Amino acid sequence: MMEREDQNPFVFTGEVVEILSDQSSVRVCVKYKPGIIMMEIPTNDNYELGDEILISGKLNCEKIENIDYLSTNNKSELL
């Protein structure tokens, strides 16, 4: 079966832990054993602290610390 090119392999459920002062983005905490991933997400929606949101798409990281193993969609990689 051919995979669609626009299919994105990363899907996370995260909790809004901070709404940035300009309200154009939120900081989201994704619990991912054995740790957490913090993401800053641009948004036009009116999220409140504690809201759960679904995040999907390609993962482009500017800063990665203390990650040596990542598992997603039944595929695992050593970083």
C-alpha cells in the first residue's frame, strides 16, 4: 500500500499549561513516557488553561535536550 505524502506521523494529545501574553500562541505540555514534551503552538482559538488539544503534523525542533529515544506509530528510533 502506498503511503500518502501529506500524511504526518506525529500525533500528540497535550494540555494547555500557559497562554502567552499576546494570546497568539499557547504553551502545551505533552506527557510522553518517560518524560514530557513542551511545545509552543500558534493559535487563533480561545483556549483556557487545562484544555486538552490534539496536535498533529511534522515535528521540527529548534532545541532538543535529554532525548535519546523516540517512539511513534509503531516505529522507534535512537536519536
